[in-house]
Amino acid sequence: MAARVLVVSPRGRFVEEISRLLALQQNKYESEAMWQFPPPAELDRLLAPGSEIAAFLVDWSDSDAASRLLRRVRLKRPDIPCFALAEERDAQKEREASRGGAAATLTPPYDFESLPRRTEAASHAAVPGRLICFAPAHGGGGASTIALHVASTLAHLCANERRPTLFVEFDLHSASAAFRLKLGKAVTVVDALKALRAGEDPWTDLAAPRPGLRMLPAPPAESSFDPNALTDPIGLLESARRSFSWIVVDLPSALFASCRDALSVAEAAYVVASPEAAARTLARRRFEDLNTLGFRGHDIRLVLNRVDPNAQGNLAAEWALEGAELAAVIPNAWSEVNDAYILGRLVADETPFGRAIEDLVKQIMGS
């Protein structure tokens, strides 16, 4: 049976030439030409479960549009490989395509005879890691603490995984992770972005406070940089998905540009709020922010933090009106958290707080 290959390019003659070359391969391929980059709704229809697509061949002349297509394919169907098409060798563009998720960049003379072998090899490669984000509904609600403990517990429960878990601190306003865990001079998000831009491996020498856990903290608060100038956060996170089994991203209260980029490649967003009635208005605004980024229904989940164990009765019903699934209720453990951070540690797994985090993580892993 001929393999179905989608050729995507806004350049008509280029699509025709690629389709002609594929047709010369003795019925190995059933090529389908797409004369423009499909909008998200059409692409989601093509990527629906059961769709028999062997590969995408994507014209890289419009690298921005091509990158967006690859990100959505990798998010929805990581089993379908994507190959970048270029008309000449360009090392910089090939690195760019690789960071964007392309299995390879094909250049003239196009070797489509070996494409079935390369497609099979790429489709059996490691499935990209899963990426989730934690966003505070309001400042001081403990979102960073929850995200950090979730990452640590994921590392513990996934100890047998071939790839470790990564914690990424995009909460550049507080830059608390390195301070809390006494990491010293650690490789930061900004360092990793610079390494990626230079074509270097951004994942070397990361801090590892727990087996299986790697840390990418924000730079120290005294550092001088513009958060909106952080280039290619999506490329960094896509690279992380090829190197780590789980990526937990900690976001700040203000969603600047790189935060929105991180959310665009996340499978779920967890909004952390304290249980006070006043927090609901702020949580509702955060849900609206996430809705504008395409999150719907079960993609947005609520975590209520610092809850009095004796006051949990009607929380699920009360917060159900906010339009997001209540994923977890975390007991108030302010004293235990503070004591642990003084020692540069995390709260013990055996505490009520630790057990609530583990329950949340098991839910995340099974989702």
C-alpha cells in the first residue's frame, strides 16, 4: 500500500516538482499537495486519531509558518515525522528546522528512495516528552512551590524512565528556585537560550538536586535583561521535549511573550489559587487568558493551595463555576515549606502536603 505523504508549500511550482519526484518512486507514495499552510482547525482534522499519514514534507522557505505547523504536529501526533524541504544546503536553517522538530532537512538532489526507511526510523524514535505549565491565579499563591514539588515527585515516580524530568523557571520576576534549593551558580534559562542560539547543547551541566530531576532556574534577580527579549523559547522547549520525559514550566503572574510561547506547546495548564473568595475573580481572569491561547475544558485545571483540611467541604462545587476542572486540593503547609526551604530542601514526601502532591502527580501521569 502506498504511503500517504503530505507536501506543504505555498509555492505552486515547488509543490508540483516535489510531487513529480515522489511519483517517480514506483507507487511507493500517495502524495497530497497542500498549496498553503493549513489553519489549526484543518490541521487538527488531518491529525485526528486513525488518520493514515506517513509523513509531512514541509517547505522551509517560510520558516515561521513551517515551525508553527511542526509544533502542532508534534503536539497532536508525535508519531508522524516531519521533514523540512530546502532548495540548498544552509547549516543555520538546518539547525533551525531540527530545533523546530524536523526529523531531517531534505535538499537537492532529493533522495526520496530512502524516505520510507527514514520515515520508519523517525516514527519509532523516542516520543517527545510531555510538557505542563503552572500559572498563578494571583501573586503569593504558592504556584512556584507547587510546580517545583510536582517536578520533584515526577522525577521520583519516573525514576525508571530513560530520560529525566526538567523543571523550567519562567517566573523571572521572583527567580526563587535557585535560592530556595541553594543551587549556587546554576545554568539558567537565559544561559540555555544563549547556548541554543549558538547551536550548542543547552542541557549540559544542569543542576540536579534530586536523582532524575534537572533544574533550569531563572537568572538571579539582580541580573539585567528584558523578559520580552528572550528569543526562541519554543525552540528551547521543543529541544527539551526531545531530551526529557517530563517538562514542568513555572510561569509568573504576568504572562509576557515567552510565557505565552511556553503555553502554546503545553498539553495542560494548571492554575494555582488560594481558596479565598477574592481569589476567584483573579482565577477567572487567568482562565480567560488561557482561553485566548486555545485552552478549553479539561486542558485548564485548577489547583487550590493552602486549604484548611477542615474547610474542604464545598470547594469543588463552589469552584466548578469558574469553568475549570478542580485537579487537586493541597493542604496548608506554610510552616513545613518554609522550614524545608531554610535547609535548601523540599517538603518530605511522607507529609500530608507531600501525599497531596503525589496524588496530583499520579493524576497528571494518567491524564
